[in-house]
Amino acid sequence: MRTQPRFDDLHQWLRWRVNDLAVVHRTANPGTSMCLIWAHRSTEGQQLAYKAGRSKIDGIRRFSLHNYLPSLAADVWVYTNADPDDRDIYENRPPKSEGLRLQLLQRGSLKRWYIPMGKLAEEVGLESGALWRTFRDGPHVQVPKIERMKFLQHALATKGFDVGPIDGIIGRKTKAAIVEAERASGINGRLRRGLMPVTPSLWRWLHQESVS
């Protein structure tokens, strides 16, 4: 089941930079717009994508950054034939009536559109899948690792767990804070390998507002 893309599902830091990317992309490429095609993806949706061969991440032992809510990754498509009054970025596919043309990877647009977009993404502080060496994921952008770790530390600290300095280093205090968060939430939240040291379930719990 596809999760509808929503700007509000992106981590605030990521949302700002995706918007920055859309602005600089249009400045560099007049006549283009972008659209958000993936923000958050449920773990169930990840498992279906894995079974269908659309992802190498199974959503059980390993998780995509899309599986975290707020999401730490976004996928954006490039559209051409845009007028100056069209949006820099759409939350979903733009209406067909606007006449924008989607640049799909199957049409050979990785080199023409997505690699240059990836370079612009790096300029605004994002990691870009289009620039990966072993697997080119053209539309994919994500929060860099050091920032992800800082966001985790900040979320733990906001919940009252002692992580020490918020420096992006998952050291002894941060690891102990994750264990304490597990106990408080009842969620088995640690991961030994992967893009994050906690599961999507614990990440989501850390971002839920406390009910007094």
C-alpha cells in the first residue's frame, strides 16, 4: 500500500532543504518544476517493495530512511515544460492539465537531469542517491549521517534521556540513553547495523509529544 507523499511527513530539517533544492534547481534550469513522490514509507510498504524486487531493504532486519517518521529521506522527480507561475515543487504529481513533462529514469534522464540535481542537492546540504557509485537512485535525497545522529540525540534529550553532548557521535552515553528509551517505551529499538541505530518504531515514539 502506497503512502501518499506529504511535506509534513519529512523531518523539518529535510523539508527546508528539499524546498531549497527546488528553488536552486529552477534557478539553474528555468522551465522545470519538481514533485515529491516519496516521503514516509511504512515498514509494511517497505516489505512489499522488497518482495516485489523494487528495493534491496527488507523492512524487517534493515530499514530505509523513508521508514522513519518524521522521514529522513525524500524522493523527488523532475518535470520540464513548466511555466514561471508553476510551483517550484509539488507535494504529489502536478495536474495533467498543467502540461508538465515527467523526466523518468527509463528515458535516459539520469545523466541529463538527476545527476546534476544531485550536485545541487549536495550544495544545499543533502546526500544524493544520484551520486552513489554502486547504485544510482536518481530521485533520492537524504539527511547526511552526522545530522541524523544529532537528530536522534536531540530527540532522546528532549524526552529526558542523557546523551551527553549533541555531537553526532553515538558514544557510551547515547547508547545508554537508547537502552533507557527502550525500557521506557517497551519497544525493542536498537539496531546493530543499518542507517540508524534505532528502529523506526522507537524513532516515532521519541517524536511523539508526551500526554500530560
